[in-house]
Amino acid sequence: MTRRTCLAIGVSTLTPLPNQTLRFAYLDGAVLAARAIGNWALSSGFGADNVKTVDDGSIDGADNPVTRQRVQQAVDELFPPGAEVAEQLILAFCGHGLTDANIGSISWLFSDSLRQKYRVLADSFYTELLLHGIQRITLISDACREIPKSIDLARLDPVRGILVEGAQVENPRFDRLAACQDGQLGYMVSEPMSSAPGKCVFSGVIADALWGIEPSAISNGLITTASLGVCVRARTTERAKEYRLKLNPQCLVDPESALLYNTATPLPGPSGLQPWPPSGDGTSMGPGPDPEPGGPPGSAEESIERLHSDPAFRQRMLGNHFGLKQHDLKLATGQVAIIPDASKDVLQDLVVLRHQGPRSPGKTQKVKALVQRLEADTAADMRQSAAAEIRREMELIGGRGEANLLVYGNPAQLLSHAPIEHLDSTFVFEMYRAHSDPLGMPVLVELADGTFTPVVPYSGLYTVVMPSSLGDLFQAYGVPEAPDSYLSMLDAIGDFAAGRLQPENIDRLAADLRHEKHADPMRGVICAYLYRAVADYDSIRRLAYFYAAQGQPVPFDIALLGAMRVTLEADGTPRLQVPAVKARAPRPKAAKAADYVRRETPAIQAWIGGRCPWLGQGWDYVNDPRPEWAPLVAGLGAHARAIRRSGSTVLSGKVARKLAKAWKLHPLTFTPPARPLLATAVAQAPLDETNLALQRSEK
């Protein structure tokens, strides 16, 4: 008989730090959602031994926090030694967490996360679970993205959350139903002035669908992973609109559908499934009147204008601390975060709510949620604009000659294992010729602000390094004889920077990975993160094979994300053991994938390109490695908290020199040729519209 399992985790409360008050909202609906999913599994015939619900609902009035120890115990009980292999695991998390606008990363917070200073990486959590041989994981992640201003979740150590011993199944199937993957907030709705518990919008829709309350989830009398995904994607958006909220979840399911429930066998009445609160003025964000043409007082148009021009109004509407720190954006002195026009409806709701009645806990929470929505919208808009400027400037690069390393600004120093030749200085870029190291040793490039970034030169490719006006750094690789491929990569970098790349884009991105014998290293890195988000480890390993087969070092992030064994040579050089991978069937209705993206590949050994993650996001994976690949990240964990998580890796001068010593890199100092003072000032100034226009005119 097929064994199906369910692990549901519900976290309503985060234990505050000592001598501090609770600053995260109380999510009683998260506990009820987790229990509703667990009870559905029990009622659907999973069996009591195959269902575990871990939540922080009180027991006889006593606290019952969700900790790693409790979750580990539940996992051990679900998968005891000698147990039959599970055909499917329903893995549900409802509570607080963090989602990234880029590449779909998810972190979960358990009850003691703040006190113990950790966050659980969702993909590392289910990577561990796959070691139990599970054939398919259906992930349900409803992680509310509310973050108090004084807490930086990026400084919580990312961990796996559980430890498992075993062998990973080949070609596991994976379904991903996740809220907030557009960088927006997750929500729980409740009725003010009522003791009734709230209901989480996303997991509430899922629970309704599983219990057969949502007719659109039923197809030919069956609820399958496919029909559930279609229903949840549409109904979550509709439900959110009823409460004047914006929630666009990500619902990706494996093409081979799995049966969840046959309606021919009726379930008992929903166990503990709370009703939806009324969607009128009592629970909504406040619909308010439609703005009149011309922007009358109190309208969204007038409010947006005043936010830009009236500091007192901006402070009253958005609070003293409105900014983008939690989105890791560095605004120049005096720079104001401009609210995008697309957020007029959100601003309208905020203006109306601010002018309604006396303050109440419910109203205060809604105001905070709307301000965070505006911050998320503003951050995405600013990143998109900055990425567009980066793309335009990188596109203008010409006349490279023999240069294969082009760095924006005026770097004072390179740290390298081998000599590097300084060829030329333009009005904008410094041009170098660096030799590719077959063992993958990086070059540390000092930028104009004194920070460093690692660059791995590849034979036959050139690399362009450029910062954005918001503090992010980007690298692009190109083949001299393939300008179209380079421009395509710039488009991908722009999408990545603006937060528009998601796992559903993977086939389109991977289709342009190779040009003749060369595989674009940065495109491969981005592909690896997208594959990781949907637990497609075989495709990451297939990527590694392509680089190794062409004699290219495998980019560090691909080695890091592919759950592959790493050994050390006698001289300490890391060596990647790439396992064989079976062929993959084409994805129905997906973008046409090249044969090399789906083909069978043999086992191979490879050198690793770089000695640390290429992307800042990769530093989430260096702290808590499994023994098989621990040699890859040795010595990096001590620096992880100091690394910016967006864009390419940027190192402080102090960290860069420590790593250079460990990697045996030596300083190379160059004296750039004299160039006009005006051009020098432009190269070292922040990237803005005026400077870009000046640079283009000088070219």
C-alpha cells in the first residue's frame, strides 16, 4: 500500500528577546491552518503514524513553543529506521518568515528563532527530508513577511532545521505552493473587536480546497496536485481582494499529477476549519471613495505628490522610519524613496485608514501592513530602474580588444594568484587581461569604494563588473563572437535584479546557457538557484557536468547548491564529485528546452570556479553544511553575516584580505593612465541619470 505522510508546522508567536516586548503579530490562524491540514491528512486515510502536527498552541495554559528539537522529533517519528519509503510528503509551514523577491528563497521562523538567532532555510529543510527517500514533496509555505524595523532577519543564521541520515532518491518530484513570492506580504484576516481567531489567507484557501469546500479544486471528482495548484493560485488572489489585500502566490506543481482526495469517499465535516471573517469595513483595509479626476484633497494622486514634496506629510503617513533598510537598499544622502504610480491604490487605502476613527490594535496592524506593502513596491520599482541603467551601460561596452576583465570605476588593487596585465582605461571602465586558472582560483577586485568582489576569469570569455546606484553589484560574462548571447544575459541580470526571475522562468533561461563550447557561468549560477527552489538537484548536477566536460571550472554556487560531494586534494584544492544523472522528460507547456538541459550525463570530477559564493544569496548556505560538502565552505561561515544578500558578492576590505591570505592571493597594484579629471570624477560618482548621460556623450 502506498505510504503518504504529512508534516504540518504552525507558529503563531515568536518568543521575544530578553527585556523586549513582542514585535511580531500574533498569528493564531497559523496554528489553526496547520491543524486543519494535519486533520485533513488523518481523515484522508494517511494513518495516525504518518501524520505529525507541530504547533505552539498552548497545552493546559502552558507555553508550547515550536523548536528545532520538537520538529526533529516529529521527523524522526514519521520516518523511523526500517519504515516503508514514503510515496509523498505533504510539508506545510504556517507562520512568520521571510521571502526574497529574487529566485524564490524562503526562510521560516520557529518560536525560538529570535532568541536562538536562526532562521530555517526551507529548501535546506526539504533537502534533508529527501534523504529519507521520499518520492515526492508537496510544499505548502505560508510565511507572513511582516518584519519589525528593528530586526534584521538577514542577520539570523540560516540553518537546515533538521538532520537526516540516508540517501537521496533519484529524480524526486516536487510541488511548490508558496505565498508572497513577489516580495509582498502574507496576511491573516480577522474581525476587529472579536475574540474569534483569524484566518491566514493563503493556507486558509488551501485548507478549504483540501477539505472539498472549494469546488474549483475538484476535477472529475478528484482533487489532485494539479487541480489544487490551479485553484489555489486563482482563489487566493480573489480572497485577498475581498479584504482589499494583494497576494499573488506561486503554485508550481510537477507535471505528473498526484491524487490527493477522491470525492467518491466523502470526508467527515471539516475539523476545526474556521470560517472566513466578514469582508466589510470591519475587516478590510478600508475601501474609501474612488479618487476623483484631477487629484482632489485626500485622493491618491494628491497624496503621492505630497509624499514626494511634503516631508511632514510623508512622516505622518508613513512614519518616522519609512525606508528600505529591510530590503537592503542603500539610498544616497538626501535621496527619497519614491512611491511608484502602480501603488496608488495601496496609498489610497492608507490615507483613508489614517483618517478613520480612533486608533485600535487592529487598525495599527493594518497601517503597518500597508506601509510595508509600499516599501516592498518601492524597493522593487527602484531595483528595476537601477537594473535597467546597468543593462544600458553594459550594452554600450565596445572596443575590448584583448581585455577580458572590465571593471567600472577606478579599482586601486587586484588580489590574484597569477599576474594580471592592465591594458587600458576608458572614461568609465578599467580594462585588464587576466589568465584563467584551470583550478578555478578567483581574482579579488577592489572597487572604487574600497570593497572587493571575487571574479573568476574563464578562457574564451570576458567579464564585466559594475555596481548599481543602490549598492548592488553585477557581473556579466560574454563571448566576443556572440554579442546576442551577451545581450540576452544582460536581460536575465536585469530580471534578476528587479526580482522578476522565478522558478517558472528556468527553461527559458537555461535554453540560452551554452554557445558552442562555452557555457555562460553567471547564467548557470542563476539557473542553479532556480532549480534549487523546486528541488531539481539533478538539473544542477547536469549543469556541473557541462562545465566539467568542456574543461571549465564549475561555478562555486552550482557546487554549493547541488548537494554533491567535495573532496580536498593534497594541496588543499577542492574537487567536485559530480554524480551521474538520468535523462529528464520535457516539461509540458514549458518553454522549449535544449537537449543538453534534459539529457543523461555520466559521473565526472571537476574543479570549482571560485572559493566563495558568486551571489550574495549563496552565503545563506555556508553556515550549516552537511559533511559531504563541508570542505567547500570551510572558513566562510565566520564572514556570512557581513555579506549583503542581493546582487553579486561584495566583501569588505578586511574580509577580502583575510580570504586572500587563506587563498594565497597576492596584491597587484596598477597606476592607471592619466585621463581627464572630469572623466575620473564620473567613473567614481554614483550611477545616476546625469552621470550616465555624461558618460554616453563622452563615448
